[in-house]
Amino acid sequence: MKKPLKPALIRRAYGLGAAVLALGLTVQPAQAFKDPMDIPAIVAPKAAKALMLNVTSRGNVAVVVGERGIVLRRDFSAPDPKDGAKDGDGRIWTQAKVPVSINMTAIEFASDSVAYMAGHDGVVLKSTDAGASWTRVFDGNKANAQVVAAAKAKYDAVQARYDALPPAQQSKMDAELEAAQFALEDAEAGARFGPARPMLGLWFRNENQGWVVGSYGQIFETTDGGANWKLIADRLNNPDFRHYNGIYGDDTGLLLIAGEAGRIYRSNNFGQTWERLDTGYNGHFYGTAVVRGSSGEPTIYAYGFSGNVYRMGPGAAGWWKMQSPTKESFVQAITQGNSVLLIDQKGRLVKTDPTGTQLTMVMNKEGKPVTGMALVGKTLVLSGQGGPRTVDLPQ
């Protein structure tokens, strides 16, 4: 017999949807509403002045992604095209063909020709022509279905173990059963509200195998080039569904996820098993960077909110906080040999010293808010407010 459970008093917030459910209201759909997932991004002459939320590069090609599905591409080794969108530096960018009008937050090349990007509403897009055009391969509706199914399977398993106990011992499982019920109700509430949970980071090992991470502990894996995706959240120790803000990977099998509450999640076997690394920091990490010395062992840097950078070297028992020259949040990092170059949200650049233990400001000039950074030759391509822009790589 199922134990009667008290109503869930606390539910995870899903934006407006949680408030609507709590108030017992219903939302009437607007007349002629069309889902932004079904509306192609508008090609606009001023697209290069839009808010851009991330950037990546492959060889001489840079691709920036941003609001309302705007994706811009530029080959820095080629002359400016005749048609396109002009950025603040006067460079011409070609706008990609994108099937959605949703904010895109992350982009990654898997090869010279294949790229993936992710964004709001759980959307994942794929390009097979180096970012010139895109197709949708995953979205929040498909993600919600898997999240609900996983929560239902866990609740049923806990309920079965509860029912198998003698009545006198069932009370020992009350908390576990209630937690499973809450998780299921949260998943169902989120699914009713629709595909509202954003994806925030992705990394691909090759054209076929990759991972996408996002809000509320979302992590999905594909092994067939995005044709199918599998929820693997149960592999990570994240019972309170903290956000995953970014993911790093390399060909050694190392994967790192930067998340809320100062957590870093590490896998050494391409995501088959994971361990949670608690750094002692309670704020947001937005990403990680890895430097490998002559021994091949990694030194890991985790960066994020309010200029925080934490470091864990080879063989270290824990993390230590580095002295940062800025209090602005770091939004991106790239490696240069044995050094790490970080950029904060005001566009200032900070670099590790040759020992990897000190941080030094190498460009103190502030500009419009920055959201990402990529390297093309000796040029840094920045995404942010007002579109893409470039700065010379500091020596």
C-alpha cells in the first residue's frame, strides 16, 4: 500500500511557471502564437550590433552566437564579403541560416566542418558546413520527456522498496520517498510549463560523441552525431539539481563541469563515471581551464563570479583560491602553452604567470560587457553587448 504523503510545500522554481502553478492560475495562449523554436532567425543588416552570448573559433573562422537565434560567421583569412552585417570595427560578418529565434548560449566545433550550439528552451543545433547553416537536433520538449521518465522510474523504485518493508520499518524511508515524490512533481511541473530550461554549455569529443549541460542539473550525451540524446544525470552527485554552467573536455578522457555552489564535477573516462569536487567556494563557477605540464598531469583552474579563480595542481589534496586582480566575473578562459588567459565581463584580461600560481592583469582597458572570447591567430574575438569585436592578443 502506498503511504499517503503530505503535499509538497516547496517546489523548485521554474520561472513564471512555478508562480502560476502556486497561484492555481491558468495561462491562456495568445492568439496566433508561434513557438520561437519554429521561427527562423531574421536576417538583419544590423545583426552584428546585437547582443552576442558566446563565440568559438576553428582555424581562421570565428562564429559568434546570440540573441534571437542570431549567428554570425567570419573567415579572418579571407576578404570581407560583399554582403553581410558590419560590426563596430567595420568588419563584415555573414549571418548564418538558423531555424530558431531563441537565444543561443554556447557553441563548439567538433571538426573543421561540423559544429554544435545550444541555448534557451533546451535547444541544440548542428551545422555540417562550418557554421553557415544549422538544423535542430534536440530541444526542451525532448529533454523534459526524459527528465520526467527518469524521475518516474526513480519514484517507482523507491515506492517498491518502501512497500516491500514491514510496516514497522517503513517510516525509515519516509524522507527518501518524499524526496522522490518532490522530484517527480517538479519534473512534471516543468514539463507542463514547456521547454523553459536553458542549455548553457557543450563539448564534443568528435563529430559523433558529445555532451550538453544546463540548468537544473541537465546533462545529455549523444554518440551518433545528435540523432539521439540520453539523459545521464544519475551518474553525477547533484541531488539538489544545481545548474551546470559549462563543460570542458580533452582527448585524455577528462571532462569537467563547472557549476553552482562552487562545485566541479570530474570524469576521467569520457563521462562514464563522475566525482564531485567541492572547492570550498559557495558561488558560481562559469568554466574551467586545464594546463598539462611535462608529466602530462593536469592543473585545473575553475573561474567564475566576482573574479574568483581556484586552482588544483597535480597531486594536490584540494583547491586553493588565487589572488585575483579583478572583482568582475570571469566569463571565459583559453590556454596558451602553460598559461591561462582569462577575460572578465568588462573586457579586462588576466593571465597566469609562468609558475601557474599568480594572476596578473595584462589588459586593463574596459569596454562594453563581454560574454566570451576565442582566439584567431593573434587576434582575440570577443562576444558581448553590441556584437562581436576584436582586440590584439597581449604579448
